[in-house]
Amino acid sequence: MSEQSAKTKIINNIIVQMKKYINKDVLAILECIIEDELVKVNVQEITTLPDLYKNDTDKRNKYIVELFDIKKGIRLKPKTKEGYLRAVKKLIMLIDKPLDAMDETDISYYLRYYENRNLNTSGKKNQATTVNNERRFLSAFFSWMRKEKLISDNPVEGTDPLKTIRKPIDYFKPEEIAMMRDVCKNKRERALLEVLRSTGARIGEIAPITIDQIDWSTGDILILGEKRDVYRPIYLDADAKYYYSQYLNSRSDDSPYMFPQERRPYGMMTTSGLRAVLKRIGKRAGVKTRVYPHKLRKTLGMNLKNKGVDIGDIQEIMGHASPAVTAMYYAQSTPETLRRVRKGAA
């Protein structure tokens, strides 16, 4: 074992043991202090895991999961960390082996189980995209283990993702938007519908917006992207500004949030609460297709594409990491667009 690997193991063992006594912020400071001190000394040898854990699978796995939570989890968004840990915990419940001893066969077996686990109850397999997401979580976790020198190879890399069939993009037709506008019961519902339609923002990006973020002269709102931790502007068009102003002027609360909860203390509306509002509007309107906030985001993307907006501009508006992601979703044309093209060529 190299001296650097030995020092890493010492640091890991100390912070896992200290987790029960101090919080994560202090742990991060402690880790830096230990690193600074270990630079000054030579370390010859250390076991991969503490002796206490070497022959106990449960304790060994608990140690690795806690180490991940301390060293990596603090840098991850809560939902991302939750996805990693949920996948890993399901894996160790099915495969009775230490995480640092699992191989490609174990991962392949688990992914087949995960694909078929609902067959007995629903008669259906999990979709390929669902299985591939689980594989992605596991791969990220084992990649972290490799970087921490807990393993030499990532066993997930030896498994292939399932082939997926990309479905046509799911978006609202103009008549469906009109139907939902017609049945809004109050100014709050209409404002939410128009803000989601105009901005194309993710629901998790809408929830934390405060009123003072709105530039009323331009309709711009500078937000921190949910996926990339990069600031970008979203835009309220004339209709969205009008209907949100109507809602804002009708409010009697003192909440700073753009869409607060309806009852005291008027805190930030949850994403599930916002989804529920939109779902009620869709049900009331008699919309036959699924109604959910992200569908309005897809609708904006398709509308921009059908107006001939450049893919690079759509990428910036949607907040995608690369034009390849944007093209994957918005390079296709709608049936309506293709009909217009055919008519023009006739």
C-alpha cells in the first residue's frame, strides 16, 4: 500500500469514528487539520478497514456508507445523495457481501432483480430508463469508492445499460393550455399556470423564488439552477407578469415567497404542493393527458423549437448543461410542424 493510500485510510477512520461526536461542518475542518499534520510524517502501513470491521459484513458496509455520507454527501444535493444511498442500501440488502468485495456478477444480478421486482405485483417490468437510473446511482457510488482507494475497479462499469426507446416528447397542445386557463378558480392558480408556462423553469426552481428577485421592468428573474448550480435568468412574458401581479395584489400575507403556502406562517410552498395545484387544474379542465409542471417546461422548449429558435439559445433558456442534451429532446419536430412542411412542399 502506498504512503498516500495509508494516510487516506487514517483520515477516513478518524472522521467516521468522530461522526457521532461532532457535526459535519466541524468534521470537514477536522479532516483538513489531519491532512495538514499527516503531510509532515511518513506512514508505512495501515489496514484497508479498521480491524473491528474486517470480518463483519454489516459493520463493514455501514462504515463505507457513513464515510460516503461524510466525505461526499456534504457536497451533494439532498435528492442526489438520497438516490445514491437508497440504491446502495437496496443492493446490500439483496447481496450479502461487503461493498468493497462486490464484483460485476453481483451488480448484474442486482440490476436484473431491480428490473423484474414488480412483476409479481403489477405484471410489468421496470422501464429501462428506471433501471438505468439505478445503475447510474450505483456507478457513481462505486466510482467514489475507487477514488477513495477502497476498491481498485468499479464493478458497475462491467455491466451495460439497457437499451431505451425514446418516446415522443410530452407537451401541451395550445387547446389544452386554453382549457386549463378557462377553469382556474382563483388568481393564484392562474398565476402559477402562467409563470410555469412562461418561464419553463423546473418546479424545484420555482418554489424558492422570492418576490424581490423579480425585475418588473423586464420580467427577468435570476435563479440558481436546480441541476447545475449555475445562475440563469428566466422570463415572465406579458401575460405571466399581468396575472402574477393580479395574484400578488390580492395577497394579504407578508411572505417573501413568490408562491407561499396558503396558511400561516406562509412558508415556502413545497414542490409537491405546487404539483398538486396544477394537477387539480388539469383534472378540472378535463385534460385527458398527464398534467404535471415539467410538461409545461417541455412545452416551452417545443414552442421555441417550432418557432425556429437556435438550439444554442434554447439550451441557455432551458438551462441545459450542453447543446447535446437540448438536441436530444428538442431536435425533433412536432406532427403539426411536419404537416405544415408537407403542405408547403405540395
